[in-house]
Amino acid sequence: MKNLRLKLARMEKDMSQTELAKRVGVTRQTIGMVESGDYNPTLNLCIQICKELGKTLNDLFWEEDDNEMV
Amino acid sequence: MKNLRLKLARMEKDMSQTELAKRVGVTRQTIGMVESGDYNPTLNLCIQICKELGKTLNDLFWEEDDNEMV
DNA sequence: AACGGATGTCAAGTATATTTTACATAACAT
DNA sequence: ATGTTATGTAAAATATACTTGACATCCGTT
């Protein structure tokens, strides 16, 4: 399950995966994997991404409904 | 920096670290380290903890600090 | 006193997040 | 046709999250 909210938030900031990665301090592959889903990033990475995109953890990483698939 | 919100939410549920750990599927040491702070858990672990305690990611893991909305 | 449950911590092992390097395609210019 | 930017993906290496097992203290109970 792709993280479309993250991808959208990044695009709204006119930021490439490479640029977001640089700001966050990881590689672009890592950002790509987070957006692609099927991935379990660390909390600090999520927080850094949120801060760069002006969003909160709930905005980008909290599933409100009962979409399981952990 | 200790995660006091997590500790409080757990205690409000009358749950020991051991019991929360069992429900979440990790060891009690891991829960202890998350509560002690200075630790970087994975997103899935945070989500599982939130679900067991009836909280959201922002409730337990988002620092509102100086980033107030514009 | 002795017990049992809850928590803190530490060292060594295992699992996995993240990096590095590399090659691939598509879109859009020049 | 050539070059550049953006993205997807995949192997192997490294860093670190998480486990295992142990020993510690504190606190309430018997």
C-alpha cells in the first residue's frame, strides 16, 4: 500500500525525492521505499519527513480506518 | 527525554510494561526503552502501541514544540 | 524475613532499516 | 540524437532496532 499522502505532500512542496532525502538526511532510495509502502521506517525518519513537509505524524502515517495489513 | 505521555497512557489502562509488550508483540525491554526515550523505534511498533492504548501517533509521539501553525 | 510483580539496565546475539553502487526507463528539454 | 532530471529497483554491505538471558532495586504482601 503506497503512501500517497506522503507523495502528495512532497509534490505540494515542489520537492523531488532526492531533495527531500537530502533535507531529511537519508538517501533517495529510502524516501522512495517509504512512499512505496511495504516498508517500516523508524520514528525519527517519519518525524523528520513530517517536519520538512509541514505535516504531522497523523497527517502522513496514521491510518484512521481499520486497514490492517501491517 | 522520557516519553511520559506513553507511560501515562499505559498506566491509565492499568497495564504493565510486560503486558503491553506481550500485546504489542515485543519484549518488555523494548517497551521500557521506548518509554525511557533516547530510542528510535520503528513506525509499526509505534502504531501497535497506539492501537493498544487507544491513542494516535500525534498523541504519543509527536512533539508540538516550536512549530506552531502559521 | 521471604515472596512475587514491576521496572531499570547491560552484554551479546539476531533481525531488519538504511546505505552504497549500479543499471534501468520515462519525460523534457537542447 | 544527446543530455539532464526524476524515479524504480536490486544486490551486498553497514548501522541499528529488537531479542535473549541475566542480575539489579523498589514496593506491596504474607
